[in-house]
Amino acid sequence: MRIIVALVLAVAGLATLSGCTSMLPRGSQNSPSPFSSYGQAQAALEKIVPFQTATSQLKSLGFDPDGGSNVTRIPYPEVVARLVPYSGVPLDALDAGIRECILARSACQAYLFHFDQHDRRREGSFWADFFNVRRRTHITGWSMDALVVVTDGKVLFRNHGGQPQIDRTERQVNPLGPLQPAGESAGAVLLR
């Protein structure tokens, strides 16, 4: 019991000396990326020109098909399923790069690149957060997925999507404060 009281007093002293909000947790989550913003990633992707950019040039533009945890190789059958979800569309109605990919069959493959940056900052009362009564987390950042379709050493098609600006707040209220997990566990036991 003395240890708990000493710990609470130490935290209270630190919170008083340094300001309560500076004691709240914060963090970030980033996928490996040469880009610091959505706009920068989009501008780099737009430098990839279908039927002109060689696959060997992708790495210098920030899209390394051979490295990193932010790239997924997509095989031909899945490429077709992604790019032509409705089989009733005539071949000549498709983008020229998609047509050439379909005609190249298994020589065609795609790379899906995922880049993101998220910053998390807890806001509000230190004591409400510390005792797990009320927590508010503000999340900012961006995320982007870029699809690059290639065959025979050249880019056939490129496209992208994502969230240029992430700005959201997560709120969590626990009326029982630090006892909330125990109450949830007891409720689960009673419901069995």
C-alpha cells in the first residue's frame, strides 16, 4: 500500500512541476517512406508515366518494388480482379495499360505501396486520463496507397488513393475508472 501511495505522490509531483498535459502519452506511427506528406507522395507518383517509365526507375522515385515492408506484390489473377471487377466491360473500353496487362497475362504484375504517418496525442485532464476515467486522443496525419502495374520492365498503369489529411479524435469514458477492466471481467464471468 505504501508503494502505491508513494507512486501516486511521485506522479502528482511530476504532474504539478511539468504541467499536466505534458505528462500525457503521445506517439506516432509511420510506414517506411521517403515522403513526408500525401502531396509529396502524389507528386512523386505522377512522375511515373505509363509506357515511358522503366521498372528500374521506380526506386529512384520513392517506389521500391524490391524492398520495404510497405510494398505488396500482387499476382496477375488478382491484378485483373482489382482492375476489371466487372467482366462485362469490353476490352477496348479499358485503359490502355490495363488492356496490355490483360494481354500479357502472367507476365503482368502489380505493386501496391502503402505510405502513412499518424501522430497520436492525448488531450484533456491528466488525472482523468491517469485514473482511466476519461481519455481523449487526437490523431493527425495522412495515408496513401499507390498501385503500379508493370510488365516486361515498363510501367503500364498507375493509380492512387488514400486520405490526404487525417484529423480525428477518439474518446473513451470509463465510469469505473481504474476498476473498469475488473468490472468487465466480472461481467464476462457472470454471463457464462
